[in-house]
Amino acid sequence: MEGRAWYIPMENIDTDMIFHNRHLSITDIAEMGQYTFGNLAGYEDFAKKVKPGDIVITGKNFGSGSSRQQAVDCFISLGVQCVLSESFGAIYERNAINAAFPIVSSGQIASLELEDGDVIRLNFETGVIHNVSKKIQLESAPFSDVQMEIYQNNGLF
């Protein structure tokens, strides 16, 4: 997978920052995207600027907080291909995997020297993450067999 990076060098982006609880009555995934990061200071206009195929990259503990599935589905709505983070909240990680939304964690993200707009290539089978724009590559854990099976079958649902 290859896409344009949205580098958000912040830690502890919780599900309320990703998809605020005031929008929880929305059940149509197609409508959820417009509210993505609407409660994250500096990124309130993310949904207007992001393009299908983009990749979101963040610091530690992305998706901590409540178990709201909308915090995963809003990225699917926008066509975001993947979230790469130093680590994920446990419930968010499980929700994303179950929905076949690709997430990748690596504690070495800083070594990619990321900037918004860099072209990033990820290989889920090998775990290789490549900043194509800067010609920097790192190795992370590949998808587990279970995660790959769920991804290839478009989720558990």
C-alpha cells in the first residue's frame, strides 16, 4: 500500500478527538468522515483536506479512550488507507482489526523523518515501512496471521 502521509506528531489522541461524542447518533458510515478530527486542535479541517488513499501517522496511544467504532469508521468513510502509530489503544486496535481497517504500529516512526505529504509505502506481509520521499525505510512487525486473514476477508462483520 502506498499513500500520502498526514503526519500528526501527537500522543494520546483519544476517540473523542477522532470522532466527538456529539456525533454518535450518526449511523451511516458515509456521513461519518466529515467529523473526523473535528475535536483535535489544529486538525479541525482534516476532513476537508484529506484525500482517498492518504495514510494517517501519529505518536503513541492512538485511539485511547472509549470503544466507539465510529473512530475507525470515520477513516473508512474518507478513504484513508491506513493509520500508522507508535502504539494504539487496545480497544481501538481490536475494533480496527475486526473491521479490516489496516493499522500498523512501530516505535521507530521518528526515524522516518516524516513531513506532511511524504509518500509512504507499507507492506503488511513483511512489516517494511518506507518513506519513499526521503528514501528511508524501517522494519516493523508484519500483520499477524489472524490480522491478515481478517483483512483479506474484509473484516469479521
